[in-house]
Amino acid sequence: MIQLYQPLNFMGMVYREIKQAIIDIEKMFAVLSRKPEVEDRAGAKPLAVEAGTVRFEDVKFAYDPARPILKGLNFEVPAGKTVAIVGPSGAGKSTISRLLFRLYDVSGGRILIDGQDIRSVTQTSLRAAIGMVPQDTVLFNDTIRYNIRYGRWDATDAEVEEAAKTAQIDAFIKASPKGYDTEVGERGLKLSGGEKQRVAIARTVLKAPPILVLDEATSALDSHTEHEIQGALERVAQNRTSLVIAHRLSTIVGADEIIVLDQGRIAERGTHSQLLAAGGLYASMWNRQREAEEARERLALIGDDD
Ligand code: ATP
């Protein structure tokens, strides 16, 4: 019986591997056949990053011409500083990060990095200069080591582990029996939204780009996870030009400037304490989030009493 079982088991494994490979190839063709939204201009030059200053000049954008999303934005992220974008859902915050990464071209105005219009440089050089930590990180059906090394293929195992430590995900990985060789995804380790985001942070640490764009996950995180991500981000944002699209105001209290976006326009701007003192939209968002957090904590305490 065992003699029969082993080859059958092996054939089953081969079948599953082939099926997965076919699914991966189908996904790849679906991506490749999509018409690119942006193309390199003839004679586009590589981006020359010096200090890493990002400027939005009267930036306008619409996915659908009938419905403008950004209606003339002006702001600068000075080299090495952190600017946070906050605002109600649908205000256009994530759109700003997509435009900087040039997934779409602006409909009006321009975006400059160290004085160069991002439409005049090659997309490869632009994307090499920006570390993007998206809301939802795509992970490959491979080991966790492979998934982190994606940030820089020539990184050594020691560098991969160092990056994971900075992203505060190293202890979690080591708790798994196969450690860094654990398979991720359907066949292995399942990662939560917060853990995936820390893998993305580890990739960015390896990539070490001059500019960092973080699009915070919308999903509510427990306060321990939030604290860990916060620590990881502070380390990776140090001395980098950072644009943070924030959904939880508690994570951006220390930003050099906070921009409050409302219906595609800048409604308020300033530091956390300036905006609180102004008593406007930011202050009311802050108070609402604090009340929601306190209510959650009270519920958790009641749960502990049971
Ligand atoms: P949230 O806080 O909910 O993430 P946001 O401020 O980041 O919201 P965006 O994701 O920038 O908002 O979206 C702004 C508006 O653009 C929304 O009304 C959204 O429905 C619309 N939108 C976003 N992506 C697309 C798209 N690919 N095509 C058409 N409309 C889109």
C-alpha cells in the first residue's frame, strides 16, 4: 500500500505545483496585457536625486474627467522631513501617493523631485528612488526570506534579517518552526494586514530609497500592532523624505507638517499642536478618534473582567 501511496502522493504534489504555476502565469499575462497608464517620454532621462525634495505644484487629477478628485494642490516635502496627509475617506489621500509613484499622470500642474518634473524622467529611475509601502502589500507564494529580499535581490541573509529586525517582524518570523524558510500564503504562513505591512517596511529598509511613501492600512489595528508598526516606521523614515498617507492620527503626531485634505483641496495645514489649537476639521477628527479609541479600550476592559 505504502509503495502505491508514495508515487501517488508525489504526483499530487507535482500536479499542485503545476496548477499554481499556471495560475501565476495567467496572472502575469493579465498584468502584461493591461495598457500602461503612463509611458516614458522619448528621450526621458534618469532622475537625478540630490537632496530628495518633493513638490506638488497646483496638482489636479481626475480618474474620470467628469469627477475631479484633486483640485489644485500645493505643498512641499522638504528633504529628510515628514509630511502627513490626513482627511475624510474619499478625500483623495491615496491618489496623491499613486501620482507621486506615477501610476497615473496628473491632469494639471506638476510634481517635481529635486526640481525635475516626474513626467520627464524614466519610470524605472523614479520608482527606484521611491520606497512605497502600500495599504495592501502583495506577497509571493514563496518563503518569507524571498518576500523580504524582493526589496533588493543582492541582499545577504544577514541583511534580510537585519531589515526584518528594523521592521519589527523578526521575532514573529523566528517563532515559526522553519523561521525565514517558512512558506508564505496559501501553502504556509498566513500574515495579517499589519504583518504584511511590516514585510513591506522590511523590503523598503533593504531598498534604502531616498524618498519614502507610506500609505497606511485602513483596517483598524490593535494598539500593540500599531505601536510596533509605528516604531518600525520611525526608524525607516529617519533622514528620508517621507510622505505618509495616514488614517490613524495617532501615528503622525510627530510629523513636520500635517496637511488636511477635504474634497480634493487643502483645508488646513500645520503641526499637530497648531491644528489642535485651531479647533477646525483636524481637531474634530482627533477628538472623534480619541473617543472611539477610549470606547474600544473600555470594551476590552469589560471583556477582561468576564
Ligand atoms: P480612504 O481614506 O477611504 O482610503 P482616500 O482619501 O485615500 O480614501 P482615494 O483612494 O484617493 O481616497 O480616492 C479618492 C476618490 O477617487 C474616491 O472617491 C474613490 O472612489 C475614487 N477612486 C479611487 N481610485 C479610483 C479608480 N482607480 N478609478 C476611479 N475612481 C477612483
